[in-house]
Amino acid sequence: MNTPYPAAGNGRADGRAGGHGVVAEKEFASYYDRPILKPPTWKASNIAGYLYLGGLAGASSVLAAGGELTGRPRLARASRVAAVAGVSLSLAALIEDLGRPERFVNMLRTFKPTSPMSVGTWLLSAYTPLAVAGLASDLTGRCPALGRAAGYGAALLGPAVTTYTAALLSDTAVPAWHEGHRELPFLFAGSAAATAAGFALIATPLAENGPARRAALAGTAVELVAGRLMRRRMGMIADAYELGSAGALMRAAETLAVAGAAGTLLSRRRRALAVASGAALMAASAFVRFGVFAAGVASTEDPRYTVVPQRARASAPPHHPG
Amino acid sequence: MSERTAEAATRLPQVQEETGYADHPPRMGFFTDTSVCIGCKACEVACKEWNQLPADDPLEFTGMSFDNTGQLSASTWRHVAFIEQRKPMRAPTGAGDDGAGDLRLLMASDVCKHCTDAACLDVCPTGSLLRTEFGTVVVQEDVCNGCGYCVSACPYGVLDKRERDGRVWKCTLCYDRLVDDLTPACAKACPTESIQYGPLDELLERAAARVRDLHEDGVTDARLYGHDPADGVRGNGAFFLLLDRPEVYGLPPAPMDTTRDLPSIWRHAAAAALTLAAGVAAAFALERR
Ligand code: SF4
Ligand code: SF4
């Protein structure tokens, strides 16, 4: 008997075809029910806020470029303002969350493709000046050609700004984030489109907000579908998104998103309704980010989310013959 | 399966080469044989002393057997776990043998695994986390900006932030002692050689032999953990002999360095970004004027 890794001594679930629940009952063990993983050190207000504001910024830059190209100056300006406000506050939240904020620049001493946070920092370093230059030129009327070029540059990077944060969360051991790595970027992209469009619905007159209405509807649809798909795909880990405060946030987000989308549909000629719908969509998107954040934290606090899926993997027959 | 393949399967990658060290000592690490641990916590104390680690506050009684430390943390780099079980230590050898009683107290000293594929090191955006010439993983405290990414990346829950300090801390495998050819403080202090330090190749051979002996003695629960280069982190520079499933000790049963999924993660993020761009473009293009 020389195999160093014998089958688990007790309660081996040989008939474990019945999905996670069965495995959970038969196989779950833990050390005094303590978490295996450390909960994120990140503060919800900072990091969920950073996710949300980054999404608002990136998608707004795309809307701004569309407004510019199609002759909708008020849509373009409002979106530029949203982009700059979003990315500034987003960066501020990120820096505030560091244990040593004065060392933020250490992020720029290296570029590491294996670290989504490194990639994201460089991305923001390229995106932010472009967004700021685009807005500054628009507001002051100086260097219009350069300003427009900067705005298009920001629009090219904007989509990446909205979705790299999903990669950042997914590349962790946090079960609710890592197991959602396929759908999370779509959830974030959809909710970013909805929130940027929501802001445009609030800030621009009816005559210019046709594209924002359609972007709001499409974004909401992607957001809702991606969220559902993600939970269906992740087995028992979906509980982290459905129970507790994360569950409450995710449900509130869905309700607000549906209400905001319905209002958007009916708002072609009603300015007040457009404003209310835009606000609902922005709130929905913020709730999504806080919900995803809370689900991640919850999935680190209960060892079941770590043990049960991993046990199912570990109890599969070893790949080398004993 | 021949003896030879069994041994071949238990060699861990010389990860220093992959990092780019041309000339380096053999990969060093820990073999923690929990079957001889007596729960004295000398390792915890020696580690605190040598590394001058502050106390974890608040000090409290947990009610978890003899474990009032609770977990590895920014200021606790060795943690002894205690598990009381109603179970004989070994299988009865025949009629009249009760298998050495019907209670067993499992004790195990946990530590940073110094993974071959270390997620903490992969995700660190400042380059603060570093692979040493010994193949171990250390935090450079003068670089770390306390972003906390490594804390969420570690599949073992090893790293944590020291709140008043703002930076993360973890076991260095006594890098400062290693460069002077000294044994790490915990291994030096361990009175039963439960913690063994040395070149990983040697430790792995010793561990395989120990498992064989224990099995022959009827301790069929003995198994190695973290020794397998085919696992989700390509093996640990600090591996263990356990007497129960890993999760019983608070260890993940099948940990993975999630950077393995990074290509897929980036692909999906890129596809979502393109979807966003195309969707907004369509929202403009569909205008009936
Ligand atoms: S156990 Fe965690 S902290 Fe230690 S090397 Fe592995 S990933 Fe890094
Ligand atoms: S907390 Fe420090 S060591 Fe950890 S990833 Fe951030 S900079 Fe690197």
C-alpha cells in the first residue's frame, strides 16, 4: 500500500450523483465551522463604490462618443461629466481603501499581466487623462479637435474600464466571485450601460435621449440575464447571492432594474418619467455591485462554499492508478 | 504502480528556475508531520519571538479544545489546530486489540504553504510579493501598499492585513535565517520533529516513507497534503501529513491558484467589453429620425 493519498477515511460519498446537496450532507466537515478563507480586507463602500463608479465612467465615455458622432451635444457633455466624475471618485475610493494610501504609486512600479489590479491601474492611468481632456476641451471650447480625439480614446478604453473589474474580482479564491467569472463581466457591462444611460436619461432632454433609452433597455436585459445565468451555473455557491444581505441587495437590484426599464419604455414623451427611470436604473446598478460584493464576502465566511465544491472535485477518483 | 513512478510523482518543481534564478540553492520547505505533534505550540511562540510579531487582539477563550489562537493571521504565522474525535487512533490489529483507545486528539501546526503556483504572488500589483532563491514566497514590507488583493487570492486564507499597520504579513519561512544557513525558528523549536525543514526533495521522500510506516502500523488514515505537483497549485513548499481529511483541519480539500483561469477570465471580460461597445453603437444606429 504505497499510495500516499488513500480514499477519504470516513463517509466517502460513492453514490454522489445527486448534486451538491447530497455531497453536502454526506461529506461536509470543517474546523469548528470556521472560515477557511480570509474575508476580503476591502470596505464595501470603497470597493463596491469603485466598481460601480468605474462602470458609470467607462460606459458614459462610450455614450459621449456616440453623442459627439451623431450630433447630440447635450448627451455628449452630460456623459463626459459622468465619466470624469465617475472615474475620479472611483480612483479616490480605490486609494482610500489601501492600507498605505501614500504608496498608491507603487502600483506603477511594475506591470503585471497576471494581476488584474495592475492591468486595471494602468488602464485607468491611460483612460483618466483622456476623459478629463475630453471634458475640459468641451467645457472651455479650447482645442476642440484634440478634445474630440481624447474623447474617442476614452470611448475605446471605456468598455475595458467597465469589465476589467469583473476580472479583478474573479481572479481570487472567493467562491462567489471566482465561480462567476464567465458571467460577471457581462453583468458588469450590462449594469454599466444601464447606469450610464440612466444618468443620460436624467441629464439630457427628450430630444436627445433616444439612444440612451435603447442602451438602458439593452443594458438592463444583459444585466438581468447574466445575473440569472451566473447563479444557475454556480451550483450551491448561488446561495451566497440569494441569502442574507447579498440576497436582499440582488433582489432589490432586479426589482429596480425591471421598474426602471418599464419606465424607460414609456418615457419617450415624458421627461419626469425619464428622470425617475434613470434614477431607478442607476440605483439598480449600484445595488448589483454592492450585492456582488456582499455575496463574495458571505462566500468566504462560511466554509461550506469552499469545502463542498472542492470536496466534490477531490473525491473524484485520482488520476493516477493506486 | 512501481516504486519508481511513485517517487517520480512526488518531485516538486524547482520553481526558482521558472522565476529566473540562474544559480540557486535547492528548493527548501517544511514537512509538517502532524502524527507526532503534541500540541505544545512551541512553534507559535518561537515564530512570534524571532519575527517579533505583535499579539493578536483581543485575547479570548474560543472553546475550541486547546486552540485559543484560532487561525493564521497577519501576526500569527504558525497556528496549531486541535481536533477531538471519538475514533480509535489506528485499526485494531486483531481480537482483543481496541485500536489504541476510542478517542483521538489531532494536532497540526499550520503555516503558509509557499505554493509552487502562488496566487498571492501572481495578483500582487506592486511586486511586493516575491519568490526567493529558496523557492519560498515573501512579502516585502517596504513595497506593499496594503491593497489586500493577495488576501482574497490566497486559497488557504493565510495572508491578512495588520489593521494598525495597513500592510499584509505572512510567514517568510524565516528568510533572514535561511540566508545564514539557519533552520527556521518553528522547526528549530519543535521538540518532536513534527516540523521538519530541508530540501523539498528529501522531505518528500521522508514523508512517503512515514506514510508507509503508519499504514503498516494500522494508521490507515495517514495521508499527505500539498505534496502533489499535479494539484491546483502544483504542490506546496510546506506540505503536511494529516490523519483526516484536510477540511477537518481547516484546510481546503482541493485548492487552486485561480490565475490558472486568467486566460478564460480575460476572454470573458473582453467579450463583455465588446458587447458593451457594440450594444451602445447599435443604440445610436437604430435611431429613426
Ligand atoms: S499559501 Fe497563500 S500566502 Fe502562502 S504562498 Fe500560497 S497563496 Fe501565497
Ligand atoms: S496587499 Fe501588499 S503584498 Fe498583498 S497584493 Fe497588495 S501590495 Fe501585494
